[in-house]
Amino acid sequence: MVKNFDEIYKEIENEALKSYPRNLLAKFLANNEKMTDNHLVLYGAGGNCEFALFTCALLGITVTCVCDSKATGKYRYREQVYDIISPDNLSENYSDAFVLITPWQYEQEIYDFLCGSGFPEAQIGFLRFPQILAPEIFREKHLEGYRWAYNFFADECSRKKILDRMRLLLCGQPCSPDSLYEDGYFAFPDIVLRDNEVYLDGGAYIGDTAEEFIGIMERDGKEYRHIYSFEPDPKNYRKTVENLSKYSRIDVIPCGLSSKETELRFASTQVADSIGSHIAQDKLEDTIIIPVTSLDLFFADKPQEQWPTIIKMDIEGEEKEALLGAEHIIQTHKPQMIICAYHKPEDIYELPQTILKMRDDYKISFWQIGKSFWDIILYAV
């Protein structure tokens, strides 16, 4: 018997009520002032360790060291260096520490070992999304939107992404991947790159996605017409200019994207070269002021052959406003679009609804790049 959306949601909500106590990062956030004297040790020096360190740094949580049963020496993450200790050292010298298990594939094995070594369950947690929503908040603000999305999307992959996103928001569980990080944005099978593409890179970061686009075009023996890279963060803008200087037909614009020409407050976490930057809501945050414009305004005086044929946006929660600011281009030119849909819980339903109000002939799908808390992407072709 096929379950309907409400039956599936009820199962996820029941799962959430059992999962929350194991979300150690959420516990740290909720008790930040009380837990400042406690050690936090990451168990596992594999690939997820860097991801865990990034998440902790993003949340202002201090990590004491890393434990691993095989690796030894030091673990270097950007400018930080952490001792790698053995499981015996962990048991002998850090028995009062909170231990965050980082590898998703060995969670139960490590958990059983820690319990057998005398660590109380309350001191053990799994790497989970810390900013989860209480079920009553999700029901009030987002349930109807997710119900609409689940019923609108017919393909099983997109439906699975919607359910994965609910499990992330309610249980903190990472989303299952459809492709790997190294495959990049253009691995989605329905994206087709043609000769004379005009690529619009919204949120260029350091130019890496533009270089990915150029590499695929060169691999396939195709020529692009032009690339427009928008990056408002001054530090990242300089890196983008430097990294893309060896290519031709590229404009790097020190500006963000939104629905109109204005200025926004931009909060930078100073973590991972501003990967964690976001549009600020709280005026008390440490912010910089960035200029933003709309794509319709930017391209208003340019001939249509210079308008974007493919648009990528990773702009820290301003995606909906930027789509609204590109309404004329979308309606008249129908560019392919690659839109990050993970900055806000409502992205899952508001982004496709926004696009469909402009044109109802897009094929819209969701896709997950890598197993993580982020990188669910909306593709419109």
C-alpha cells in the first residue's frame, strides 16, 4: 500500500521526537553558556571530520581534539591544528568529554565502542544538523508548503529530496546524495550545455564554479559566448578576479543579486573563507554592507544575445528575490537554472512556485550533491 504524504510526515515527526537527544551539536547550542568548560572530541579523522569542524566553527563551538583508531599525529583544518588521539587516550584522559561521532557509515560501531568504554549515552552524539525545527513550528509554518511540493513533483527523485529535507529539518539527518561533490553542479542529467552559452554565476565565491563550467565546455569541444560572475564579498571577489584572469570573455561584478538595486547587510562568519556568509537579519550581527542589483536591470541595456542562457545561484538565502528580479529574462528567454534550495526551509516550495508563476513550461527537479546538510539543488530546464 502506497502511503500518502500525511502518513509519511507523521512517521518523520515520530522519528524526530526520538532523534533529538542524540543531536549533540543542538545540545551544545541550546546550552552554550553552561557547557563552555566541557571538552568536545570528534571521533573519526576521515572525510567527515573536516565537515564536522566546519559545522562546529560555523556555530562557534570549540573542538578540543580528534580521536581515531588508525590515524595518528595532527589533523590540520585550514589554520587550525588538532591532536589526533587514540581511543585508549580518549577513555583514559577525556572520560568527561562529549564525543561527536563524525562518520555516518560507522555510527553504530563507534557508538557501541564508546558505550562499552564507559561513556554515558548523554555524552555521545552523532553528526546531525543542529538547527532543527520543533514539530509544532514546522507544522505551523511549512507543512502545507511541503505537502504542496510533494504532491506537485511527480518524479521519485524529487519526492525523495523533499522527504530528506523534512528529515533534516525535524531530525537533523543528513540528506542522501544523487551525485558526488567532485561531480559538481553540472552532473545533473537534464542539464545540457551548448555552444554560445552565456553563463551567469550568482555567488561566484572564488570562481570555482565558473572554472567547472569552462572545463566542461572545453572537454566537449564547445565555445561559450560570455560569463558573468557576481560576487559581493570583497575578499572572494578579489580571489575570483585572480582565478579567472587567465580566461577570456568573463566579467566579474562586485555585486550581489536580489529583486532590485539596493544594499543589504551581509554577515560573514569568517569561517572557511566566507562559505558560511549569509544575508543578515539581525542588525546586531557583525555585518558589511553589500550592493545588490537585479538581473533584469543589469541586462536591460544589453542585446538579447548577451542575456544568460544558464543561471546558477548560490546567494545565501536571497534566491527567491533574485528570481523575482530576473522575471523578464525568465519569461522571455527561458534560461536553464541551477538554484540552491537549502538556505531556508521554505525554499523547497517557494522557489518552484516562484518560477512556475513566471513560466509554467519548465521541468523542475530536485537533486542532492553529496551527503550533507546542504547542497539540495533545484534544476529548471
